[in-house]
Amino acid sequence: MAETIAGVTIPDSKMTQDATALVRDVANDLIFDHSRRVFLFGSLRGMDEGIRYDAELLYIGAMFHDLGLTETYRRTDQRFEIDAADVARKFLTEYGIDEDAADTVWAAIALHTTPEIPLHMEAEVALVTRGVELDVLGIGYDTITDEQRQAVIDAHPRPDFKNQILAAFTNGLKDRPETTFGNVKADVLEHFLPGFQRGDFVEVIRNNAWSE
């Protein structure tokens, strides 16, 4: 029987069961519980705003969005969001999901740390970002009820979450600091990675190969 939390039914197809098992296998409790909360909070935001969305695609986007922070899927040559987006696209393709739908989930994951733009895209893209924003940044905190919020936290607790997620970001990005240029994760490394110097867009323009 499908699980329901805060009025949100967790998708229970073979594909989503396998997705849950994959994340459970490669991610620690911090990432697993955070990812489930992202799905639940994103769903609640969608329900509140009357947005039609594909629950399975949203679930895959939410559950896979931080796989680039795990040892299994972490690379050093690209942004961690793209690591996870690539894994999701491959996974969906293997389950026969069409290319457009797989691309939607890819975008949902790849853009989840990019402010504002995802909110103007497909519902699943927007709602992954809504879920991340609510759980990590507190944006939209009061758009769901105290009862809904508590039900989500009871199912997927967040012990010392603020410090733990910052540590996870730092650990997942310390070996590829240059990939944070122009995105919010540069803020994390500036706080927690000794010797890190963030890229400067103005200096890139001033010092590039063009004479004028």
C-alpha cells in the first residue's frame, strides 16, 4: 500500500520503488530524508497552488537531486547538480520514460540551485526548486500549515540539519571548487573551505584575451 504523509501520497510504482532503493543505498540519512522532504514540500506547494504535475517525475527529481554529493555519483569535472541530473536521465531512460519527460527531470535537478528561472518552467522543474527552497532556505515556510510541516518532519526528521547540509555541500564540492563559479555554492565554500577564492565575473571580463 502506498504511503501517505501530510496528505501527499508517495508514488509506489516499480520505478519509484527502485529509485527509493537506489537513493537509500548510496546516500546517508541526511540526504535521503532531505530528498523525501523536498518531494513532500514540493508536492504541498503544488497542491496549494493548484498546479498539475506528474508525481513520479517530481519524485525522481526530488529523490535524485543531491546524488552528486554522494561518493557513488560524485565527479570532479562538472557541477554536482549535473552529476545528479545525468544519473536521473539515464535511470528514467532505462525505465522507458520518453525523452521529453527525462529532459524535464534533468532540468529540474540541474537548475535546483539557480534562483527564479526554474519557477518559470515545467511544473516538475518549479516544484523541485520549491521543495528545496522550503527545506534548505525556509522560503515558503508559512505557505503550508504547522500540521503539514510537522507530519513531514515526523516522517523524515532534520536533526542539526542546517549544519549537516552545509557540511555535506562542502564535502561534495571541495574537490571541484571552480564549478561553483556563478552559483550559490560559492557562498558555502567561502565560509567553510580554507584558502578558497571565489571567481569574480568582473575580473574575468577585464582579464580575458580580448583587447577591448
